[in-house]
Amino acid sequence: MDRATLADFLRRRREALRPGDVGLPEGSRRRAAGLRREEVAQLTGMSVDYYTRLEQRRGPQPSEQMLAALARALRLTADERDYLFRTAGHSAPDRRGGLPHVAPALLRVLDRLEDTPALVLSNLGETLVANRMAQALLGDSSARVGLARSDVYRWFLEPGAQDVYPAEDRPRHARAQVAGLRAAYGVMGPRSRAAELVRALQAASPEFSELWERHEVATRFEDHKTLVHPELGAIELDCQALFTEDQSQALLVLTAPPHTEGWQKLQLLAVIGTQRFEATADRA
């Protein structure tokens, strides 16, 4: 681990960003350009003291998960992310199947979406990053590990995972989940994380196995969908997807036409966030 080079690199990248570049308010009384250390800590989920020690050349070796969070917070390109890992004493992640790195171009768009649900998914259905509205609508999956990070895995194996869709829409969505995974498998190959996911699902889910044998392939998301929120009920939304050039990641943006019932429910969702009405009632 090259502490001096790591510290200088982190400082330079931090100073090259403005709060608006990462979805934070500009605030006032800024004596210098760039992000503050506490803002980087906020974006990565680490303590300010930990990040400060990294920049002061006296911190411990960061874990791969911490480096991935730093790469995302500092909006690093894939090449810059690899450099960060090597400088910190780790091998650069396998770009075909290592730790997912959110495309900076998608992050820049996501940073500007505050009033509607938006999230970035990998081609394996992993939520790489989501804004506050998306977490309020779909829940926070950031603590998931292993295969359970994938929506496809949870859809077939986790009780209650399908409740986010109305019962009549679930068969169609199940087919779309499997078709998307087959598209990823075709790109990533039989020794990839996609293949590992397929094997696990085939061993545990007869429904998945039956759909997998259909050999349906697609990466398209539905233009219109109905999602079910625990408190607000069914919400009809339009879905737009922006893909990276290699189709490995997609930014999903969920909106509703102004003044419709779906639009009104999104306005309410923005107010209640992730809290639940029953919790409010209990406090009352």
C-alpha cells in the first residue's frame, strides 16, 4: 500500500469535485473549491476521522468494499478506480465480474434526480445505487450480500419479494427477470457470476428452471408498470431506462404524468420517505 500516493490521489479527486457534481447542496462559506472531507465521508458511509486519516497518510489499508464506495463517491472512471485499488494494495477488480462500479455518466444523471424514484441496476439486477425516492418506494437493498444482492435471486427465492407487483403482473415480470438474466449470461459466459446465479436458482426454484428453458432473451424494461407500496397501495408509473454503451448497467427513472393519481402518490411518498404510517400512529 502506497499511503502517500493514495492520500494525494484522494485529495486531488476530492478537490476536483463540486457538491453539485455529486448531488449535494452547495451551501455557503466555502473557503476553497471542491468537496469537504466530511462530504466524502457522508457519500461513502465512513467516518470523517477514517477518511481524514487516509488523506493524512496514516490510515489503515481500506477494504475492497470501502474502495468501491470511494470510487463511486469521487465519480472515478473505471481506469481511475483500478488505479485506486492498486495504490491501496489490492488487485484491480475483474471488470467482467468483480465489484460493480457505477458508470460515472449514469451517476451524474442520478445526482440531479431528487423528486422522482431513480436507481442504477447492473445486468444481474443488483441495485448499485438508488436515490431517496427509490429507497422509499422499493426499499433499501444496500445491506444485501452475495447472490441476494440480485433482484432475480430474491424474486424467486425470498418470501415477499414479489409483493412489490400486483398478483396479475407477476408472471410477466418473472419472465422479464429470467430473460434479462439470460442476456447477461450470454455476455458474461459459463464461468461468470451470471452463471453462478443461474445454477443457484435452478437448484432451488422449479419456477425459474421452467422459465429458463424457454430461452427468452431481453434487456428491455417495461415502459409502464404498476408498483405496490405498503402504505400508498398501487402506484402507476412510467419507466424510462438509460443504458451504458456495453449494456452492463441501466439507470431506471420512474415518473408519473402531472396531476394523475400516480403523480399525487409520488408527492406523498416524497414527504413520508421510508417511514411507515403505523409507526407514526404508534407514536401518536
